[in-house]
Amino acid sequence: ARDLSGGEVQRTALARALVNSPQIVLADEPTGALDADLRDASADLLFDECRRRGAALLVVTHDPSVAARAARVLHLDGGHLTDATSART
């Protein structure tokens, strides 16, 4: 067996997170080790599947393109949590 790359590990974790159709999915930097094309495909899959299944999705990310897919965005800065959703509309 060979070692998996960071991207392979992330894609495997994404599949494992969705396979049992959970009601809540927690995703910590789910696309951090992926190139732009795989990031977009993986984020689309994650958000679309959770939406289709009616599952709650909590994503922690530093990637604005991933955060932009969310219905609500919160920023944590200096220990302060602020709602950034209204700033986007």
C-alpha cells in the first residue's frame, strides 16, 4: 500500500463524512490541501449533498470561495465572533 497525499486524504474524509447520511456534518478545512478545480468540485459536492439531504453543515475555512457557498458566514477574529452574512447582501 502506498501513502495517500493530503488531497487524497481530504477527499476520502469527505466521502466518509457523507456515506452514512448524517443529520449534521462538521467540516474543518475540507478543501485546504486541494487545487482549485478539486476544491470547487469537493465544496460543491459537500454543500449540494447536505442541502439535498436536509443536513446541517458547519464548515471552518480560510477560503473565501468555500465560505461564499454558505447561507450564513461567521468570522472569528481576536476571540470575537461576528456575523458576516449581512455584509454580503
